[in-house]
Amino acid sequence: MAAVFAGAAAISLSGAAHAQSPGPGQGWFKVCTKQEDNDVCVVQNIVSAPTGQLVTAVGLILVEGKVNSKILQVSVPSARAIPPGVTLKIDGGKAQTLPFSVCMPDKCVSQVPLTDAIISSFKRGGEAEFTSVNYQRAPNPIAISLKGFTDAFDGEPVAQSELQERQRLLQEEMQRKAQAAREKLEEAQNKAKEAN
């Protein structure tokens, strides 16, 4: 069972490794795979900084077959305060704490059983806010729109080829943004030199 969840975690963060960021075609999507005697589907939304660093990854992991389980998994950057974990609020409602299950050099992961109530609140809600506390004890709230969640959750999974194309386009967009930022910085440095 641990192997199934480890594999599911890898699926839920597969996009994070490819530095997805908010942009065209982003939002909630579902990927499915077969692992041993189980069908594993992950409905996910991954937010990264323009640099590609993970900001927040949300995965609703559904395992059916030999093992039947549902998990809500949220990953945030490392350097988080322990034990606060991540708090979840839907449309500013009551906060639910998702304790950290593991922290690694690149991220901290919170995990709780995925209940029908959580799924229902995601489907009805407009926005989910995930807040972690950094090592300086400052809260870092990240708001994620729930628009498109129901379609992703109830719909067909994204084909692997489509997922790879989406990631390629996002990578190109991030490279363009990074190049524009470099050019702007060089321009500012040149103006500063000319002023001296």
C-alpha cells in the first residue's frame, strides 16, 4: 500500500517537476495510471513561481482495485514551520488543518483522508486557500480557483501526449518570461552605468 501512495504522490507532482505555472490551459486536470493491481487517478492543480519553483501542488488521489483509498495531498515549498502544516479554507469558510506527513529538501507534503465532504466543498466552492507558515513564522496563503475542478474530477483523464505538450508550452512560456526579465535587468544596469 505504501508503494501505491508513493507512486500516486509521484503522479500528483509529476507536473511540478516540469515547472508548471499559471497560464493558458492551466488549472485542474486529471491523470490516471495503472500501478500493480490498482487504478490510480489524481485530480491536480500545480502552481509554480515564474522561476519554476513549486508554490503549491494540490492532488486528490483516488486509488481503486486491490487497495481502495482516497487522499488529499498538498505540497508546499520546504523551509516551513513544524508542526503547523497547511490550513485549507474554501471560500473563506472554516479552516481545516492538514498536518505535514513528510518534509524533504525541496518540499513539505500534507496528507489527509479525502472525504466526500471535501470533494463536495471543492465542487461547490469558488476558491480554495492553502496557507503554510514559513520558517520566519509568516503565513503564506495561496489561493487556487476551483473553477474547472468538477469537470476535471468527473471528466476523462488528460492523455499523456496532451500533458507533455502542455508542459512543453509552459516551459517555453517560462523561458520567454525569464529572458524578458534578464533583458530588463541588463537594461536597468546599463542605464545605471550611463548615469554614473
